[in-house]
Amino acid sequence: MEKLKQKQMEKTLACNHSRRRFLQGLLATGVLATMPSGLLQPLLVEAKDLLNEAEYQIFRNACPRNCYDTCSIKSFVKDGVLQYVEGATESSFTAGGLCVKGNSYARQLYSPDRIKYPMKQIGRGSGNWKRISWDEALETISSKILEIKAKDDNLLGLGLTKYSGNFGITHYGVEGMMSSLGYTTRFVGTPCWPAGIDAQNYDTGSMWCNDPEDMVHSKYIIVWGANPAFCSVHTMKYIYEARERGAKVVVIDPLLTQTAAKADLYLQVAAGEDGALALGMARHLVDKQLVDREFVTRYALGYAEFEAYLKKNITVTWAAEKTGIPAAEIRQLAEEFARADPATIWIGYGMQRHVNGGANVRAIDALVAMTGNIGKTGGGARYGHLQTWGFNYHAMIQDKPAGSKGWLGKGGPMGEFHGASGDQQAKYRDRTVNINKIAQEILDTNDPPVRMLWVACKNVLSQDFDTNKIKRAFEKLELIVAVDLFFNPTVEQADIVLPTVTPFEDWTVNVSYWHYWLSLNEQAVKPLYETKTDIDIAAALSKKMNAKQPGSCTFPQEIDSKQWMEKEFNQGIYDLFGIDSWQQLRQGPVKAKLKSASFPDRKFLTPSTKYEFRSELAAANGHAALPEYKAGRKAYGPLRLLTPHSKFSLHSQFQNLDWMHDFNNEPFVYLHPQTAKSRGIKEGQLVRVFNKIGELSMKAKLTDNVPTDALLMYESWFGRKNNFNVNTLVDDESSDMGAFKTGAPGVAIHDQFADIAKA
Amino acid sequence: MNDTQELQQLEALRDFFIARNEVQLAAAYAALNMAVSFDLPSVNDWEALEFSFNRLFIGPMAPFAPFFASVYLEPEPQVMGKSTLITRQIFEMLGLQSPWQESLPDDHLSLELDACIRLLTIRQAHSSPEVEDLWNYFLQEHLAQWLPSWFKRVRAAENLPAAILITIDVLAAWLAEKIDSLKSTDRRLAHNE
């Protein structure tokens, strides 16, 4: 087209008045009245105003992923289209910046790869999919649920596995949907942090970290088994600020992480021997009389026994042998830590993903406690907190249909966030099984077996352990329903996939398990295609269930997701955050009115109300009463396999996006040059990594960031022709703790072993 | 090809690419067969064709060749891009809007083919320089900018069913013919000037 005319047309298109003038001209000819009907509909008058030259509309959103930072987001929308996102400046934690993942959100919302419609697969894993209506999808699902009920006389054959794909509070409506159908089988627990949760609960009666923003007041910071440079970029600024103010920053990790690279001191601890290091330090503090006597006598229980244990069983030399860190360095570290005031330890989730993970956390807690650093601004044994999670869980709490039958055994579903543990008075309960052993539980559970599995906020075949065993277990299932955004390995094996929304198409509310901020998540754009939120799916299923069998589902059949967001608020939340109504959150996130130090009055939530070096509760639950040394898992292969988080993804989330692919388009195994040399492996060479449960192939990268006895690989991928998944090599061995507070033990993710060879 | 045939072809193509299932695919394909002057390859297994159609265009896996213009026109492939908005503006100038506004990107191939049908009808009934300019713009600066990339991508698919290939060929031939006719009009006008 002629350039001048093209430019004129572009001007016309961009201008409301010009477009209208054109249309008026057409209307005057009468030609529009004779147009054939088709897909496009006559323009509604009000619709014309949709395309104006107005300024951006700004919406409030929150990143709902399983991440320390839970960023407050500002979303800029024009013409009903999200143009870009920014970190909210109102939150001093988010402070106007997002991470590489958060900045890519528009690429997720508008990715052509999204799942757009309900679909059913003809032959599981065949790749032969039919597009179906929501009505047909719900017809199939509801028929199956009723069939299970008729066959088994209960609904325990319906299983739910759901975790942290979306931590928006209304998403607990998935659990609510299950409750509203009857007593079901729940995969409970968490693959993330349960051993540490239990450990901190034995020690302090809770899990409550200081406000991370108060780390600026620390004089000594040990980041132990965490990699915030990848996994909590917003906390790094407080660490840097503390250092500007004179603090020393130490990183303890088996890997020389990006955080370690920025530290004043990096100590490479043998994986899983964190407890030995903490206890060695503790013994040295005893010897040097650097124990805070006031704390251990006034605010603690069982310190004398702990000290006796140290004197009898622990030496610095022993700790040096166990950890690989020279005794002199252990002594110096202990002394520096004890003499700094305040000093803090950030206990990462990585170091509790071991068979002795809970014991390791207890040992570190003890070290922080005996130096009097608990209850202090700038101090603390920082792990996580649930202080701000006191919502109504309105979407989650649903009645069972009248006459429902269920499990007669003990227990009931638990969750670390919502705190619900089922109605202990009821005759029947949901049947709970370990989320971290999904394959084994499906294989072993009978009378009745799990016949149908509902997967939400979770990617089982990437996140869960022993991928090959999961595939075998799935063969036992009669129907798999996956609710997801993208075609991941779990959807690949589903019978029905239901398309769900991104945070920008959803109403919900979010808080963090690390910082103290509260963020509203507004629906910034309409849900694309035929996607639905989790609670809209629950309502639609309820309508279908009740049409087929009145009374078979108690979930409300018509809901407004904005109203349901509102229903999550209560006076306690308003008081904690100092607001009168949720609408105030439209102006930006707000921070809880809490002191920056946890346990500021040094009153603990333990049975004794003291810090418990000796925990009878721990003993009653089968652990040592004291924070004693517990040995790690016996190696079952020549090299330890470490599979931490990448900075480009949250497990498999985000990894499929084009922006991530641009920077990180291929998985590698990282190994020490010596380890490579002994096996004749060269940089960039294709290798096999294998162990007793599986094998993967990828290229090798040589780096002395990794110890000589270990291999490093980053989690999982999907899409873009790559379903690489480290959990092919990670078995479902349990960690020592987790069952007490989350219903199931964690997983020894970093107690895995493998060998490597040229492909 | 006369005007009626042309519209019938476009309607059939439009319906084919927005079909939800094998029944709708088969109906649109039959209509296309009526509208073209040769026999389309027969389809023995419509269910298999539906599976292929979904792998190419719908999902749930990342579709091999999504049929949204902005996937090909934006510097980085996405839906709801700037070019989507331009399509919406063109619809508006014709007094039209998508019934799925904001839930289905406006630059879905079938919506664009529907707009072509309306524009061609308008041109037949009451043409004007303004209408011609809009048609030329939509054809040359929009459709001709993305459809060839899309054709190329579809044709590169493994095991591409003959029935899908022929629909692409019919659409490509129509586009080429329209572009040629515009160019010859431009040449004529230039010559006259």
C-alpha cells in the first residue's frame, strides 16, 4: 500500500473520532443493514468507548507463587489489555521491583501456549485431544463422582492433590470443593518446608520469623542453606544494607551459590551435616563461656541437659571432620556470631530437605537461642511465619452433603497455612495420605482405591518424586482431571484438562510466609478464552452435581469471585494491618502492625511457654527430646545429587515462557572439574546421570562452585520440546519431621545420589 | 471465481478455523468443497483430523501454529498485541465487534475472515475511496503481513493432514489473488496518473 495512504489509515484507526466518522459514513449509505450475519456482532454503543485514548488503568495484583517474596504488583491496563507490570512502590519490601519471573507475567498471560478450553484426551498420553464444552467436561466428571459413590458407598475414591501453584486465599476453594462433595482422599503435607516447621514448633511452639526488613539491624548474618540471590531477591537489599552498616555476611552451603559469591565469608559444608556444624559451634560457645546465661536460664527449658549433651558427645574436631570445615574456622565463626549483637541466622529450606533436616534445624535454632538472639530486632532464627494468614478460609470451609460417609480412621486433612485439621468430633473423616509419596500412596491405597484424581495448583509429574513410579501409579487411576495454565507433564497424562486463570484474571488476596505485607489481587483483565478460577470451577461442578443428584454437593452454585475475595477478610485481619476495609488495599499493600522481632517478650508457644531445648513433644513424636546430632542418609551412589531452585523458575512454573527460554534454554548438570576429569568428561559434553530409579541425559558444565562429591542440576522444565525433570532421579525418601504440623513428613530432596558418565 | 463463490469460500474457511469439533470441521469442509472448483481430498477419519487440528491450532499442548495475527506480527509472539487492537479498530469502523471481546483475541483468523466477508459485501454494494482504502489496508498491511508466516508454519508441521493443507492452499490462493488484483489496480492508477 502506498506509504502516505497507509499512514493516513493508521491515523484514522488510532483516532476515535475518525473511526466514528468513517462508520457514520457507512451507516448513511444503508449498506450495513444488508450485511450478512456472521461471527462479528453489531457494535454496541458503549463498546465504542472501550477503545479510547484514556490513560492506563492501574490494578493491584500480587504474585501468588510459592516464593518468599510474594511481590505486590501494579498492573497497567489499556483497552482491556495488560500492557506491563511493575513492583508496587508502596511496599517497602517489593520496593518497586520484580524478579525475572515477575517481570515476565505479561508473557504468561498472553502466551499463545496457554490452555484455552476444557479438553479431553482420547487415550491417556496419546496426545489426541478433543475440545469439549464446560458442560461436557463437568458431565463426565460428575458422572464419575456419582459412579464412585454408588460403587463404594463413599467418595474416598476421589483424591485431591493440590499445593502451592497459586497461594491466593480463595484458591483454598479447591479443598472446599472436595469437602462439599463428601469425604475424600487428601494428599496432605508439603514437599517444601515441613521438617523445619516441626523443628521450630518443638523449639518455640510456633514458626515465626522476624520481619526480614529488620535484618538491616543485624551485626552478623548467616545465610544457611538459602540462596536469596535466586529465591528472594528482595531480601538481598536488607543484607546489603546491614553490611553497609558494618555487619558481616556469612553463607553456609554445600554449593557456592550466587548469594555465597556476594558474602564476606563462604563456608562449604558437607551436605546434610549442618547439624554437626551448629552443634560444634555450640560446643565451642560452651567452652568459651559465650552462652547468654540470662536467656538460657530465664526463657528456656532444658538448656543444662543440652549443654551436658554437648560436653559429652560433641567436639569441634568432630564437627570439622563431619562438615569438612576446618576446626579453626568453626571456632572463629562461633565466636564472631556470639559476640555480635544482634546476630541472626536465616535457615533456608534447602538444609532441611534431608533425612535429618528437622534435627539440623533444631540444632541451628539452639545456636541462635543460646546466644540470646531470639526475640531481638535484627536477631532471630529466621525460617518463615504464618502470623498474617488469619483469613476466614471461607472458600475452603464447606459442609459435607447430608449422609456422607468417609474414613473411620484417625486424622483429617491438615495444612500449614490454613491450620484446619478437620472436625475432630465428626464420625467420619477424609482419608489422608502423604502428598510426597503420591505414587506409592496411589499404588498402596485400597478399600477403596483412589479411582479419580483432581490436580490443582500443582504439577505432579514435575514436582513430585520418582517420576517413573508416578507414571506407573497413574495407570491405576480411572480418571485424572488437571486444572492448569499450561500443558505440563501432568496435563500430558490427564484425561480431562480444565483451563484456569493467571493472577491478572482473578480476584483474591495474598500474604507472605516471610515478609509482613498484605496485597490485594484484583481482576485486571477478563479471563481469556474459556478459563475459570478454581472457585468458579467448584461452583459450576456443584451446579452439575445437583442437577444430576440434588443435594450431592454443597458448594454454592452461583458465586461472584470478587465477593468471595471479600469474604476472606475479617476484623482480625483489618486490625492486624490497621485498615478499615479491603478497599483500602486498592491504594496499595499494607504491612502488619507487628513488632519486627518475633517472640518480642520471649514468651513462647511451647507447653512450657519457654524456648524448649528439651522438647517432650518432640520425644513423644519419636524424635530426640534434645537437639541432638542425627546422621544423614547413607549414600546409595558415588555422588550426591543436589537439585535446588533456578532463578528462572518456581520449580516448573515460568520455565516454559519464551523470555526464560531466551536466557536459559537448556538444562545442564554442573560438576567439579576433578570429578569430570576422573570420568573423562569435558565441558559441554553430553552425559548420562543415573541412579537406582532413573536416568537423564544433558550436557555437562564444569565448575568448582560444586563440591567434588556432588552433582548439581536445576529442577524441572516443560514445553519447548524439553521435559527435563530432576525428580526422575529423586526418590520419595522422607525427611525426619513434618508430620506433626503438616500431616506428613517432608522429602529428603537433597539426600539423593547418582553417578555420571559420558553418554 | 465469482463474488458469490468467493464469499462462500471465505465463509467455509472461517467456519473451518473456528470449528470446535469434528462435526463442525466436516460441515465447514463440505461447504468449502462446494465453493471451490475442484474436489478437495476426502477425509476418512474425522476424529483423527480433529486431533491434528487441535495439535496445530488449539491445544492443550502449545499449538504448533496458533491462528492469532499478533503471534506473527509482534516482535515477540503473543496474543492481545498491538496488532490485535488494530483489528478491533477495523471491526469498529465497520460497526462490528467480536462477541468474545477481551476473552478471545480479536485477531483470530476466523474473525478476520468474517471481517473480510463484510468488507467484500460492502465493496460490492457501495464502494467508496474510503472503503477501498480500508480494504487495501486490512489486506496488505495486516492479512498479507501475517498469513504467509502462518501458512509457512502450518506447512512445516509433521504429518500435516491433506485436508488441512488444502484449506491453507485455498486461503493462500485467495490472498495471492487479492494482492495481485490490488497491485494491478495500483499499476493501472499509476499509469493513468
